[in-house]
Amino acid sequence: MRSAWRRNILLRLGFGIFISVTLSTAIYTTYVLQTLKSEAEQNLRERAERLAAVLSQALARPLFDINSAAVSSVVDASGATPEVLVLRVLAPNGAELASYVSPLREPVAAIKVRRDISFTDVRRSYAVGSIELAFSRQQIDQDLRRQLYNTVAANLLLALGIVLSIFMVGRRAARPFADIQTGLEKLTRGETDIKLSGIDREDQVGRLSGAVLRFRDTLTRLRDAESELRELNSDLELRIAARTREVTTSMQQLGDSQAKLQAILDTALDAVVRMDLAGRIVGWNAQAERIFGWSREEALGLALDQTIIPPRYRYDHRRGIQRYMAGNGPAKVLDTRIEVAALRRDGSEFPIELAITHVRSEGPDNVEFCAFIRDISDRREREQKLVNANIAAEAANIAKSEFLANMSHEIRTPMSAVIGMAYLALRTEMTPKQFDYISKIHRAALSLLGIINDILDFSKIEAGRLDVEAIPFALEDVLAHVSSVTAQRAEDKRLRYLVTTAPGVPRYLVGDPLRLGQVLVNLVNNAVKFTAEGELELRCEPGAESAPDGQATLRFSVRDTGIGMTQQQKAKLFRAFSQANGSTTRHYGGTGLGLSISQQLVRLMGGRIDVESEPDFGSTFHFELRFALSDAAAVSVQAAVHQGPVGDLTLQASPRRAARVLLAEDSADNQDVMVELLELQGIVVDVAGNGREALDLLRAAGPDVYDLVLMDLGMPLMDGHEASRLLRQDSRFNELPVIAVTSHALAGVQAQCMDEGMQDYITKPVDPQRLYGALSRWLGLSMKALPPVPPRAEPGIVDARQALAELRALLAEFSGDSVDYFGSVRASLATLLPAAAMTRLANHMAHYEFEAAGKLLAAVAQEQENP
């Protein structure tokens, strides 16, 4: 070992570098771990403080109301957070009101946080108690130990890698000198078959290798001369003559073979170039002359890297030949096809497809390289055209998606005024005809809004900006919502509607309930649309595929007894903007986006919608999705986070005064709509035309005048984003709720609003029920949407039976006057028809379903004739 240490400089260099790297990495690891420990403790304390703040806000009102059940519910819900070890809720006098202790038996290090709880109304704050929270440190300690092991292992591997790299580089650098030493030893023994790896180098190693080769050539010549002198004898002339005849014959045969071979090569469509081990060109066909511009006589004998190889590849070319000659195995470019650039005689470069093989012969230089070269300039040009076409298509697709999103935004602003004004008009006293007209306007606007939402969802999917959530939810809530939304349309058509859940289906899941409900609503509405009579069923059951522990695979299916489809119709069913055929579109209406969007949403959630159908025998749409399992506690916490702490309370209006709201909105029509909607609930409204005016009003009035701000995001001079950021910089308004109202229904806008300090988010057109729900949460007022005012009776009502007969006659003729006539006699028919039948009739007339309306009136007339 000592002898190797003295003789090998690489061993000493590697050991020194290893020691240096080990010491430096040890110091660096210590510093990093200390830093990570400090950051982890700080992050854990911040999490504990945030949880304490959330619990303080959730417990403020229950403690103020002395609602022990609500306090215990919040404390129990906190057990869903595994880091919580101890949670105690204390009264102002220190008495313990509720507590939670983690079931862990082993002692765990923890961070303790204490926070006072106060309840604030408009005028003052009341101290209602405090909480004590113990937060586990176990996870961060485990993470630090794991990072320590990983860092030490990585640093040791790095040090070993550096040492091995030094040995490998040193051995490669010393190889040419070892070759020279071996060659000189062979020359001393009289052997001349020496190989030097540094012969093509231009440095001292190359010059030394050349000198050794010249010395070898001199010895070879001397030896040959001595051999010739010893072999000269009397029969030299006879042997030379015989040998000359044999050589002449062989050369003639070889010339004929070479001529035939060259003729074959010259007819090849690819350039064929041969090169010896010295890098010189020894073969050059006619196609090579045409491609590169060198004639055969000019190219033979020239160095290959100085003729057709571009300068940037010449070094790699020489290194490849050296590695091959050194016996390091075949080069990567041998026996394969690659695409590189080549050099013409005029200096221009062009793309080629290159395939190189090695050929062995019986000569002293028994290896040659043969390259087959094809000019691919035309192919590259075609490929570039295809790439440009794809880029243009992608740009057009992006522009289309952005256009759809912008058009949706521009349409939503006036749509908000149309829907809002129609909603308000229906709450006023009108004649039956006026009520009918406004009702049709309201329904048509809502239908148009649904189309806009479908187009916006489609544009989001095409642009890749539609994401799905993964939150706890109750499956029965989703199915109940789907049933409530779709049941009326099925009832209007007198269809039997079944919603069934198979045994074994879990109640609580983790996924995107909004998108799942959207898909099911689309499929059920589609089934109702194409089913004239019979039944439809929405069913949920366990899927065929088994799921790992903690997950479940569910199969959702929607079956109907409608018109069905052929195989050709099913093939284009999920294409955007298409339906089964043109007559279907004319008869049933629709944009053809619903199923396409549903398929895309299911694919985002990890599934695929399939359909089974036969003409006149109905259809069954089904898909399978995998969900993680959840529990009731997680669903309760999720509901509390989204609905706020007042979701389960019966709220009363404040006794001190009516609520006062500041509305920041630049559209005059939308100002009128919002003011009317708020004043219907007894709320006092002040209006600002832009964000600057809103800030000026708030700063002039102070923090105690307004109870809430409705902030439009898109306004001139100063938009809602900037106004909210500036408002949150003033600590006086920290407790003032700000609700965003915007026409931008795009992904990420809601998260941006929350980051800017807003508390809630409402999209235009404004849904009064959602608006009142948000105001209820943040104002503490109980609000309910007002029902439409029934139309007043007009004088001169015609006889109900006569009106029924005339309307049946018009419907039988599919007359376009049926709708107007129905509006004029609606009040009369209401005295004769039951309320349910009147509702179905109005729905049929609104959708121009004259045949269904005629059947309904015929059934009513038969019941009256045969009581």
C-alpha cells in the first residue's frame, strides 16, 4: 500500500479531494439542517397560529351565544387534524368548556399556543373565552431525520463520484504514454506491429508518437533490405517472372471486379463513401459527386473531416476513430441511421441521413468504414412546413378559446341586466300577457346563459385551463341536487323518474362534487329531452374494477326509453357542436356541447363515458370513477369552510339599524338591478361608479358606516382588484367584508380575489338566491328570495271551455298563433285546469311542443267529459 501511495499520484490526489469534500459537506450539512430545523419549527408554529385563529373565529359566536353544542361540534371537528394533540376551550373565568385530547399514548413533543376569543358586533368587542392548543412536532422531527440521512448519503456518493471521475480521467490521460512505452519495448524485441493512440494529436504526445512510428519504419526498412539480400539467388529471375504473371492475372481480375462494383455503386441513389482508419477517402461514387460537388479523382486520398464534415463535428469524428482504434468497442454511430448536417464543396451545409458500417478485408489495414448518405433537404422542408402548420393551428385554437372567453365576458354584462330586470319585473303587478312576455324573456335569458356557460366550459377545456377539485363531499347530496334540478322537466313530460343507489355504495367521498353533478345533470336532461314517454333511471352502484384500500370505484348510469341511436349516430355522439343528425337538432334543439363537455369532464376525473343504445329502444349512458373515501367529519369541516359559521344559525335582522351596503359598479343598468335586489330586502345601498369613488366614500365615512362592500372587478379608472388591495392596506377596514362581483367566470379569478383580501365571489349574471345567501352569511341577516307576483285578472275573460276548444284546434293545425292565443286566454284556462296541468301546459307552450300540449288538453277534456 505504501509503495502504491508513492508511485501513484492519482491515488494521492483522489484521497485528498475525498477528505476535502467530506469535510466541506459535513459543515454544509450541519448548517443546512440547522436552517431546515428553524424553518420547520417556524412553519409549524405558523400553522398552529392559523388553526388557532380559524378556531377562534368559528367559536366566537357560539361562545357569545353560550351554545355548548356548537362549541363541542367545532372542538370535535378539530380532531380531523392529526397534528392536534390537545385543544381546550376556556371561559373568561378560566373554566374549561370543552376539550379534545388526541388518543396517542406515546409522549410526543408539541408546540403550545394560547389565543383569546372575542366576539365583535358593529359597536364593540366582547371577550368570550380563550383556547389552548397543543400542536404535534412529531412530523417535522421525522422529516429532519430523514433529510439528515438523505443529505449524508448524497454527499458521500458525491465524494465517491468525484474520486472515481479523477481516476477515470487520469487513466485516460496516461494511456497514450503507456502505448508509447509498450511500442518501444516491442521495437527492442524486434516487433513492429505497434499501435499508438495519440498518433493523430497535434500536441507533444502526437509528435512523440510520430517519432516512434518513424523509428519503427526505419527499422522495418533495414530488416527488409537484409532479407532481400539473403534471398537473392540464382533462380531470382525465374521466380520474379512467374510471380509477375500471377500478379498480372490477379490485377486484371481485381480490376474487373472493382469496375463492376464501382458501376453498381454509381447507380445507387445514395452517396457511398468509404474511409480507411487514417481518415482518408478511399471510395467515392457518382451520387457523392452530385451531392457534395467533389469529383472522384479530387476526393480520393483527402481527409474526410476536411471535405464533407462541418467544423463543429470534426473533433467528435477524430475522437470516434481514436476510440475505435483503441479497442473501446464500436462507436454509437455505427450500424444505425442518424440525421446530421454535411458540408458541400462550396461551404454550404445541408441535412443528411447517415448510416455507417465497418468492412473487414484481408489486407494489413483490414478495416474500412462505409457511409451511406442521403440528402434529406426536401424532406426537412416538408417537415418544417408541417411544423409551421401545426403551430398556426395551435395559435388559431388558442385565439378561438380566448375569443370565446372574451365574448362570454362581454355577453354576461348585458345579460346580467336582462335577467335582473326580468326577475324584478316578475315581482311587480302585471297583466297576464305582460307576465307571460316577461316570463318568456326570463326563461330565454336563462337558457342563453346556459349556452354561454357550456361554450365557456368548452373553451376552458380546449385551452387546458379547467381543473377538477378533490374535496370531501356526501354522495347523497350530489344525487339529491341532480334530482331536484331535473325532476320538474321529467314531471312535465309525465315520465317515471327513478334515482337508485345500490347497497355497498359509500356515502362520503373525496372528489369534485360540482363537476360530477354537472355531468349527471347533463346526462339526465339529455335523457328527458329525447324521451317522449316511459321512464328514465339514474343509478349509482359499485364498479367492476376493484380499488385499493381507502378508495372506491363507482359506476354511474343514466337509462331512458327514448328514441335511441344507430351505430353511425353513436360514433359522432361526443363531438363538439354535433348531435345525432340535422333533423334531431331541428326537432329537439340544443348546441351539441353538453355531451362533449361531459365526456371531457369525466376524462379529467379519470373515467370515460360509454353508451349502449338501439333505435326506438332507448339509451344507457354510463361511466366509472375512482374516489378516495372520506367521513362525515371531513364533510362537515368542508361545509363549514365554504358556508361560514352562520350556515346553521337562524339569523335575525340587526335591531340597531338596517344594513348599509356600498355597491361599486360602473354599468348603470347593473347598478339599477343590484340596487333593486338589495332594496327588496330592506338594505340601504350607496353606489360608486369605480374603485376610486368607492375608496373615497369608505375613507370619508369611516369603518363603522358600511356593513359590506359589493366590488365589481372590471371598472374604469380603478378596477376592483386594485381597490381591494388598497382597502386592505388600511387596518381600519380589516373587518369589513368585501364580495367580488364579476363577469370573468374563469379559473383562478376566485383564488386571486381571496388572495387580495376579498371574502366571497359572485359571477354575473347575478343569481338573486346566491346573492342573498352570500349577504346572509356576511351580514347576519335572514334573507329569502321573493316569489313572482301572480298576474292580475283582466276584464272580459272569455269562457274557459271555449278557450280550451279553440286552443286545441290551433294546436292540431300546428298554428304559429297558438302561443299568442295561449297568452291571451291563460287566465281563463287557469280557472278550468288544475295547477299541475297548467304548469305543464305553460312549459310545453314555452318550448313550442305543440303535439305534447295537444295531448295534455285532450286528456283534460276527456276527464271533464267523463268525471
